[in-house]
Amino acid sequence: MSAKLATREVAEPVLSLSPVTVRSAAAEDLSSLCDVEQRCFSHDKLSRRRMRFYLTAPHAELLVAERDGIILGYALLLLRRGTMLTRLYSIAVLPEARGQQVAQSLIGELEIRALSRGKRFMRLEVSEDNKGAITLYQRLGFSQFGMYNEYYEDKSDAIRMQKVLNYPSSTAEVDVYPWYQQTTEFTCGPASLMMAMAQLNNDYVVSQEKELALWRRATTIFMTSGHGGCHPVGLALAAADEGFKSEVWLNRTLPLFTDGVRTAHKKDIVEVVEQGFLHEAEQKGITVDIHEWKMEALDALLEQGAAVLCLISTYAFDKKKAPHWVTVTASDQRCFYIHDPDPETFEDQVVEYQHIPVAREDFVRLVSYGRRKVRAIVIIRKR
């Protein structure tokens, strides 16, 4: 993974200097930005092409700190569309400017900009060997919530940190929750199901072989085009086969997925598959509850220790309106948190995909799919 974040800000005497100003980076700053990058990092460097890209990228905030017209450092923030999440992707301060609160000024301005764009969470990664940067982030209100092993080019590990913006700086610890990346474009359902089952059973082994087997068990055969996705009742049946207790909540009667199917023949096939799933669920005693379930009920399920898969529309993320399965990992007064098995990328730059915070009011829209505004969750429990 090419993402990196580091700063060498250390406690040094602050000289009497003119004030540092922070502003948005402009095209004419490109050479200075690249110079800062080369002087501050020996590996995991942003290329000139990438730096130019981020100058105008709509999902990025690229700031520079300068004094008397000389750029002393920069900071790059990435924002994930449809969520409350931002990621402090890179920050660098020239050696001669360290110890002068340059990094603190950059991060402070990024927080203001994140809040102005409706974002309430900032995350970052920092090398576990970079004690100065870790101390700085802790002083600014960031808390550790995870690790990435062999994250950087030199194989060093990265500490993951998070800050809740405009709220108390300490944030609730996020439980370790297994994450699995789907290996095909159509297996988000099995990938989400495996994450849920692995959360409930530490001995459950996830694999591509299992992913594909679960897809074959739960697929609707066809979808809008290409391979079919997974039906909620099909996923519940697959979970039951794996030894778990499962349940389905829907807000609409079947069929669920025929609106986007392009031919009458394919629609007929999907309806046959759906009815077959429903009949088998009745035989196996799997509850398929059709009612207008509320977000508060989802809170209760999580509090009870159930694992929850949720069908969402990807429109908020990529404007494609595709059905997509995710795993709901937690909730609080402000957000629901999801594991997305299909990491969104911007030209190979991976954006955050674990414990993604989605504001509760946004989540209501996120979980409504299609013209009928279908809402579907699969509830998994230990037997």
C-alpha cells in the first residue's frame, strides 16, 4: 500500500519569527511542494504527478504553510464522499521550520475545512517509530484505534489514529472487527457475511474458496447486468448452512431486485430464485420479517451482540446506484459504522474502508435502494 503519513515535528526552541500563514495550495506551488516532499521523506514519496492531481481533486484539501512567501510545509487531507470521514494522508514540515507549530497550524486549518464540508472524523497513519509525531497527534486530540503491519515501503508498522472533530477529543475505542476484501465485483454479500461470521466466531476461517461458495448459495443469478448479486434471504440461508442463527428484515415484499433487470426472461428467473429462497427459509425456520424497521432497532441489535449485514445503494459514494452489501460494525449517537468489502480507490490510492462513520441522517438514505426504496438487513447470531 502506497499511502503514508509522517511528520518530524519535534519540540525545539521557538525563535522570534514572523507569523506562519496557512492557505490552499495553488498550481504555482507545485515545485515547492515537491521540494518539501523530497527533503522530508526518504521513501513513500508522493510523485510530482500525484501532487499535481491533488491540487485540484474535489475529494482533497491540500494546504501549505508559509512565512514571508516561503513554503515551510504542506498537509493533504482526503475526504470520503457520502460519509463523515476524512483522512490526513500526508504532512511534511521542512527541517528548519520544525518546532514552530507549523504542523499544528496545518492540522488546525484542515479540521476547520473538514467541518465546513460536513466531516466529523479525521484519521491518520503514523509509523510506530515516529515518536515525535505520535506525541504531537496525541497532544492534538488523536487516539490510537488500530495498527497496520508492514505498512510502509521499509516494512515498518503504522499506528492508526482518529479524532472526533468539534466534539471531545477522546473518542470511544473501536472494537477489532475482522475485515475481508471481496475478490470479485459481485461478491460483496459473501465478503460481508464472512466478516460478520468471523466477528461472532474467532475460529471461523475466511477464504476466497468460501467467498465463492457462499455466493453460489445466495446469488439471484441475474442483476442489472452481468453476474447476479446476493439476496438477503439467500445470505441468511448461507449463514444457517455455516452453523449460525440468521434472520432477515425487509421493508418491502418480494420481489426485491427485478426493477433493474433488463429483460422479462431474466426478471422471471430472479423471481423464481427469490420465491425458492423464501420457501426454503420457511422450511428451515428462518424468520423473514417484513416491516418498516427503524434505525433504533438496528442499534438494539448491535447492543445485543448480533452481527448485521446491510444492503446499501452506492450512489452516495460513486453515483452509480448499485446495490452493495456492507457489514455494520457499530453505532453511537451520531453515526453508524460500516466495513466496506470493496475499497474505493483513487488511482491506486486507497481510501478508508474500515469502520467508516456515516451520520445517522445520511445512513437512512444510504440504506434505501432502488425505486421502491428497499431496506434489507441480515441478522447473524451464534446458535
